[in-house]
Amino acid sequence: MKITEAYLIVTSPGRNFVTLKVVTESGVYGLGDATLNGRELSVVAYLEEHVLPALIGRDARQIEDIWHFFYRGAYWRRGPVTMAAISAIDVALWDIKAKMANMPLYQLLGGRSRDRVMAYAHCTGSDIESCLQEVEKHVEQGYRAVRLQAGVPGIPTTYGVAKNDGERYEPADSELPAEHVWSTEKYLNHVPELFRVARERFGPDLHLLHDVHHRLTPIEAARLGKALEPYHLFWLEDCVAAENQDSFRLIRQHTTTPLAVGEVFNSIHDYRTLIEQQLIDYVRTPISHGGGITHVRRIADFAALYHIRTGFHGPTDLSPVCLGAAVHFDTWVPNFGIQEHMPYEALTDEVFSHDYRFENGHFIVGEKPGHGVDIDEEKARLYPYRPASLPVNRLEDGTLWHW
Ligand code: CS2
Ligand code: MG
């Protein structure tokens, strides 16, 4: 089953997506997501210039060997560009294998562990009240889990909060990086109040989540985790920048608030200390950045030994191809926790068709062979790539900070 063709489709139906299509001699093809938000063309160049020529002619069934060929064989290991490229190939090959077996991907992985996949929605507002109105709407729609991000008084823009209430949040919205301002003090004074009011208004059952987006130091994160304990969060996400895995020990010693991390990780090695020493509760690396099904499955199995569950990153900057593969993975993986969900624009859904459904706050996997997501290449051509960068962050005195 030789691979005869492999090419990229770069399209911007609402926002930029990079899709890899791998075609075999029998005509069966597979799709993988190669989107790396704000750095899209680096993955395109890496694949086109260095990887795809060596993929042509290989046997599409040898997923494991192909993974190691492009991981070990590149000599230069890991990193977001390389791993996004390997992920796209891997997911396309799993799609092909499942189509050849005439099975939906979750069956090939081992069958279902659950009937539906719980998802959390983003609820944002310029202040606490408008954020809670969004929570109300989402609860009415059936969500059982919501992520709360509200504008911090005294700073002009806050991570996760749309420019105007009711608008869609899209961080990569200018050609060159926009500059945001950050104040840890103002933020720490505001967040516990948001969750106090939310818990009081919505009662004990709704799952509440929050994303710090890497901005605190370990001791500040420990303080926040402690302050949020009375409101029993489902998780506190990316509370510190995680290059130093040991820093989580300090946070863990101080708080029982569950911790999620890993949306910017791309390897099992990024997690070794965090998992082995039980310093976190959820792993977030998406299939499209963590080496595909082949490698993310190893992360999930390693995490399971320590009661750590999955909570895949799932904003709209990962394409429906990644989400489709994730819904299959989530349906299978024994130690599933939750799936992030940010609905796509109608335009995106016109270009990418999918057979998963979303009902009452849950994804329901489809039964089509493969991962069930396809692309309309003709429509994709109507929406050319537009350069768009993620913002940067500065402290009030001008110091460059984590965004
Ligand atoms: C985020 C993302 O979804 C999340 O939890 O942290 O919105 C993140 O900012 C983007 O994926 C960056 O591209
Ligand atoms: Mg996040």
C-alpha cells in the first residue's frame, strides 16, 4: 500500500488551517492537521522541503516505522514545528489504516470506553457579570463544564476575553504581534471573586475551569490555587510556564486545586517529572502537536499509571481534523477527563465536513471509517492564507512577560 502523493492545503475559512493529505496507490487517502497557530508556514516549509519527499513510496501501513523514521531519523528531535509535522503524517496514516479496515478510528484503537465525550465551553466577558451571563447561556445549551475568563479591572485586554462582549475570541488577530499589558497583582485580586460569585450562582455541580495562560510564578500560583479551593475547580490550567517541571512541586505542596498542563508540550519527555511525581492531574497536549495518535497514546498510558487524565487542548486554532481525531481518541482512552470545545465559524464547517455530533455539552463519535473528517479542496481554495500573529505581553513597566 504505497504512498503515491502527499501535499498540503493551506486555507483560511475564518482563520488559518494547514491540512496534510496523504494518498495511497489504491486511492484511499488520509488527512492530518498541521496547523501551528501564528507559525503556520514554518510547518508547511518543514514538511514540503524536508519530509514529504521521503514519505512518498513508503508503505502507509507502517505507521510506527514511519513515525520513528521522521522522529529519530531527522536527528534534530522534538520542538513544535517538527512534532506538528510528524503529527499530521501520523493522523493521516491512522485515518488511512482505519479506512482500509473499514472501521471508525476509535474501533481500531480498542473500541469505546464511553458513549459520549464531555466537553467544556469558553465563557468570557468584559467583567464578572457579563462572563456569568455567558455561563447561563451555556448551561441552558446543556454544557456541564465551563471555562471562565473575565476582564481584569485596570488592564485593557485580558487573555481569553473577546474584544466586545458576545464576540468570538480569536487571539491571532493582527499581522504583527499586538502588545498586551499584564498585572499579576490586579489579576490575583480579581480571579477568586469571579469564582466565588460563579459558585454561589450556579451551585455545586457545574464544573468550573480557568486558564492562567502561563503567567504566574510558582508561589503566586500556589496562592491562587489555595484561594480557589473553596470553589472546587475542575482544573486550574497552565498556572506557570512549565519549562521547569520541578516548579510544580511547590504549587502541589500548597494546594488541592487540580492542575492541568501541556497545551504547548510536544513530547512525553516534557511530562516525565510531572507525571512520575504526580504533580498534575490532566495532560493537555493535542494530537496535532504531540506526535499524533502514536505518541499521544503513550502519554495517556503513562499518565494513567498515576491517575492522571486527559483534557485535550481544543481551541479553534486546531482544525476540525484534529478535533475529529480527538473525539475518537476521547471515546476510546480509558483515562479520559474532558475535551475543550470552541465552536468553529460556519465558514470553517463549510470547508471541513465531519461526522462527529455535538449534543448537550458532549461530543458523539461518528461511525464512518477513519476519523470522519474531510476537506472540500475547491472551497478551501476560495480562502487564501492571511498572516496572523499571536500577541505578546508586557508588564505595566514594559518588561516582556509570558502571553
Ligand atoms: C488556550 C488557547 O485553549 C486554550 O486553553 O490556551 O486559546 C491558546 O491561547 C491558543 O491555542 C494559542 O494559539
Ligand atoms: Mg490554555
